Amino acid sequence: MYGGDEVSALVLDIGSHLTKAGYAGEDAPRVVVPSYVGTISSDSEMDVETQYFPGDKLYLRRDSMKVRPVVQNKFDWELVEQLTKDCIQNELKLETKDHPFIVSEPSIHDRETRTKFTEMMFESFGVPACYIVKSGVLSSFASGRSTSLVLDSGGNFTYSVPVHDGYVLQKGILCFNIGGETITTKLQENLQSRVAVRPNYTFTKQIKCMVEAGETTGAIDFTIEEHDYPNTDPSFHDFMVREIVREVKESSCKVSDTPYSETGFSNVPATAYELPDGVNIELGNERFSIPEVLFTGDEKTVGFSGLHQMVYDSITRCDMDIRRELYGNIVVTGGNSLFAGVTERLQKKMNELTTQNMKVKLIAPLSSIERRFSSWIGGSILASLGSFQQMWMSKQEYDEHGSFLVERKCP
């Protein structure tokens, strides 16, 4: 057993798009960085040396720097370690050996993932204690519930996870490879068919004007000086373009309260958006047609026919006697839940799917921080509970029993 009261525990949540880290007991993570790492490999006579650029260092253009995702279909453990090291040692300015860690893991049970996390925390970082928890359980705790159906739609994946008395019901989990990146890709294709989306590193803005007595007089001359960097890796260029497209998506896209149709949305007023290089674009009905994929699916995602159907199917897989409680506690979380209109459309579609005597209640916090960081916040709450302190897996226990102890200590 580890007596974890002496120092503050840290919470680490590595998502498919963002990685969050911070102190247990706080309302929000101190560190939020992309789940990507820049790498530059150089061949020496003996072997290949790799330089790593995680966190904010990722945004600075460097010759031949590749941008690699930390999570694709599985974790890239080499990059996970570099990103974790940067978050704790460089951003939080802490020593990992001084703090116990709560680490979130995907809700679908994977023994290899949790043993790798355990080995990394104890072997690479020398933590005094750690605890691995499924992200669905943490999101449920963040909403103040031990039983709920957690619908988590993030960067690359959307999960529907039934949680009962603090345990994930594995047979009810559904996961599809659809999320914010799907919508970003569709919007990127739409924008690039009309204009060239130029990242900030490819140009410099120059503004010339006359100033007399502290005031601008005459015309303002606005020019753009373009830069060419031939050694820029395509993955970095695409990453920077997608950052711009993501901003356009988050500020402009909405989900309609009725199914999208070309005729019904032909007269939607367009909204203007100014790109970093000063080019103005107008977004019309594509603001609604592109996010519609969350409720209709697309040809690339086999078996996915909408968030509502996903929730319904997930609950149907569970035992009859807990279905009513799950329907009454549907926790909606993840970045895609922040699209205007998502929760209203989901409530409407769920009411259509269920019988009249079945009450469907969605729990969707008003705060964007609570929705984007729900699993981190759940970890922050859990590690602060006095009753939790006896549940830590200590370094001593790890040394005695090895990484497989995680299966017994962290159900």
C-alpha cells in the first residue's frame, strides 16, 4: 500500500488529439498539448539518432521534421514516453519520482496497453505509485455518477461506454473510427477546392502606412511576402494546415436540429471567415452538411449509422435491469459534443428510438472545459478522495509482482 497523502498526485490523460496533465484536486489541467511529436532522424555511423520535439516545440518549423501522432490505432510507446516527459518535466517543472500518477487508458480492455503504461511509469519515470483507470469511468465520475452511459466523441474515435457502479461493462462498449479529425478532413477538402490554405510559416505580413502625430493617415498598404522552405516535411505542412482548418471548423460548423438536405439548407446565410493570410472565405450550407456525418456516418466507417444508434445499441447490449438507469444518465463528452446543436439533435433522435415510457436524459455540462477534459477531471476527483488512497499500486508492489499486478489492482 502507498501512503499518497504526503505529496499531490498528478493526472495524465493521453487522448487521440490532445494530451492533458496537471495536479489532482484542481478544476482543469495545467498542461494541454497536441498528442503529436515532431521527430528528426539522423543516420550516424553506429545507429540512427532521433531528436524529439513534443508540446509547443512542435509548432516551430524545422528542416526534415516529421509530425507523428502518439495514438493512431495503437499507442506509439516511444512517442508516449517523450510526450509524458515533456509535460511533466518541462511544462510542470516537476520530478516524476516525487509524485504518484493516475493515468487514463482507453475504455476497451487491452492488457498490453495497461501493462505497457505500468512499465513505463515505474521503469522509465520511477514514480512512487500509479493507478490506471479507464477513461469512460473517469468521465462518469466527472459528472458525479458511478453508473452512466458515456458517449465520448474525440479526435479520432467515438466511444459509447456503459459504466455500472464504477466498472466498465465491456460487452456494451462500441467504438468507431470517426471523430473530429473526420470532420476536419472533409472541411479541408472543401476549403482547398476553393482557396489555398497557407500556414503561418509560409508567409510574412507587411503593413505600410503613413503616421503623423501618432495617427494613421492615407491608405494602408497590405502586402504578403511568401517564404519557400524546400526541406519542410509534408507531414508538418499538413499538420499546420489542419490547425487552421480546425479553427474554421470550431468557429463555423453546426449540427442542424433536422436531418440535412440540399434543398432544405440551400438558403442558409453564409458566414465569412478570414484566413491567416488575409483571404476571406464564405461558408454556407457546408457548415451543416459536414458535421452531419456524426448522425449519418460515411462510406469509410462501416457499421456506424449515427451517435444516437450507437448509444441505443450499446445500452441494448447490457442487462435489462440496468437499461433504464443508463437511459436516464447519458453523459455526453468529447470535443465534438461542443458543436452547436449536437445535444439537442441527439436528444430528439434518442426519443424517437426508445419507447414512450423510457425516460432519456442527457448530461452535457455547459462548460466547454468540462466536456473537453472530462476524463482528466474525473481523474482529478478520484485521486483527491480519501478512500482512494489505499488503492494505489506502489513501486514496492510492482517490484515484487511485476506489471501484471495492474490487472488485479486496477480493474
